[in-house]
Amino acid sequence: MSGSRRPAIFFGFKPWKDYVPRWFPDRDCRVVSRKPRDMLLQGWPLRLLLCRSPEVYVWGSKYPPFLKSFCRRFGIPFYHVEDGFVRSVSLGAQRSPPASLIIDSRTLHYDARSPSDLELTLQTYDFAADKALMERADRCIRMLLDLRVSKYNLGKRVSLDILFGPKTRRRVLVIGQVETDASIAFGCDRPVTNNDVVRLAAVENPDAQIIYKPHPEVLHGTRTGVSNPAEVADICEILKEDIAPADALEGIDHVYTITSLMGFEALLRGILVTCYGMPFYAGWGVTDDRQKCARRVRRLTVPAVFSAAYLLRSRYFDPATGGSTSLESVISELSQDVCCRTPATGT
């Protein structure tokens, strides 16, 4: 490695190897394999000791545990990187690069076992004093809702009324997740499946129409589910095709989720949300929590949580060039693809 820029070593970023230098133009970037065997054969992490003031960035949980302890021992800055909350038009599993990243020096933002940078921001930032931030948050929320932009901006535009008939009673939406996902492993203090959450919603809302939305990656076949939706087909309506989140949330009165970001997107729409686990937006008084976090004692508003997660702790990148940009620009760019999908109508 050479030059005057600070060396930065990236572990687990291989799918986005070509984007890393664009995301971190002020660093001398080196992308390394996520496989421990390959790392050791290439001399990592000992090679870090030969670098001048290196930094280490890891993607999600795709790094060997000894790497973090090694960096801590030798005083090497260590950062967790994950997809942001307004990501792309298609799925990461389909190799679509993210338009936003969250970089955290403590832990992954969805790891409820210990405080992340995002959690500490939520716990300590003076949102009331930062009127400019809150005004911007309000504008961005309105943009997201008006332009129907979500984290993954794919899925068919179709009304629930077309799929299930006109609404005649309360509608409760259960948001399915990939049950082997790290956000569940790190965000829940006990085992749970999507079917468990469907059953909970049905028991607590006996007079409601229960609608179960499996995760897009399960529907698209890029990830495998643990529970079988057919086992709860007698107590709910199952969305058997991927529909856009904005359409899935239209007319919903209550959402149940484990840790899904779509639960927060429901909060932005004023929908009551029950969280079985402890996502970043739970524990602050805006959700019905079935898991407690003793650290999270502050009471916040939904716009305050939004401003911390989407504005203070996220970085945004142009989907085409990878260059730095703003949330507003990313929303506008992604909305063009969302608008190209014409809503299905009845005949």
C-alpha cells in the first residue's frame, strides 16, 4: 500500500470490491477475502502491523471473530459496515450495490446485545435543539411516503383490496423475515419463527384479518426460510407474491414483526407496531415491545428515531457512480424506478 492516504483494509466486501474505493475516496483501500483460511494464507491480520496507522472495516458479521480482538489488542480502529435503510432497487443477494451504508465503531446497528453508535446517538442526541435536523427529517419522511420509496424498491404494485377483497374489518400485517438472518440472531433474546409471530398476531387479534407477508428473498428463492407458511394458512391470508412495501402497508391497522425495518416504515405511516425482538427503533416508546432492553430508557418520537438512523448515522451514495450524495438525492433516484411500476387495478 502506498500514498499519503490512510490505509484501510476491508474484510467481507468482495461483492462490492469495485465500489469500495468510490465509497472511501480518502482512504488507500485494500479488499481482502472474508474466508479465515485465505486471510491466514495471505498473512492477515499480522500484515496490519506493517501498515502505517491502518483502519479495518468489516461487512456485517462476515469476518472471523479473532480479527476484532486482534485489532482491539493493537489499537487498530475497527468498523462494522452494513446496508443502510434506503438501499437499492433490488436485493443485495442479486448483487445490487447499496445506495446507503451504516458505519459503526462499536457493533452492528441491529445487535441489541450491546450498544451501537446508533443506539448511543438515540440515547444522547438533543433532537429538540436541532430544529434544522428535525425539519429535514420531516421533509425526508414526506418524500419517502409520497414517492413510495422503501429499503428494497422492488415488488409488484397491487392493492390488498384486489388480492383479498374490500376491507371489512381490521387488518393486521405480519412481516416475515429470513429466519436465519443475523438481525434475528443478534436482536432476539429467545428463538422465534415467522409462524410463531403469525400465531401471536392471530391470538391477540381474533376479529382481525391476518395477512402474512413472507420476506422478498424467500419469495425470490435467494434465501431459505425455516418455517413453512402452509402451517399457518388456516389462520391468515398469505401474500404469495412479492408486493411493494407501500402497497402492503396501505390500509393496515397493526403490524407485527420480529426485527424488520418494514416495521419502522409502518411507524412512519402512523401504524401501531408490535416488535417481538429488539430492532434499533424499539425500546424508545414508539413500539409495542415484547422484549425489553434495560439500556434504552429514553422516550423518543418517530421523527427523532428517523433523524438518528437515516440522517445522522447513515451515508449515501449515487447508485450509478458510487460517489457521495444525500438521502434526498437517493430517494429521488430510486423513486424513478418505483414510479415505472404501474399499480395493478381490478377489472
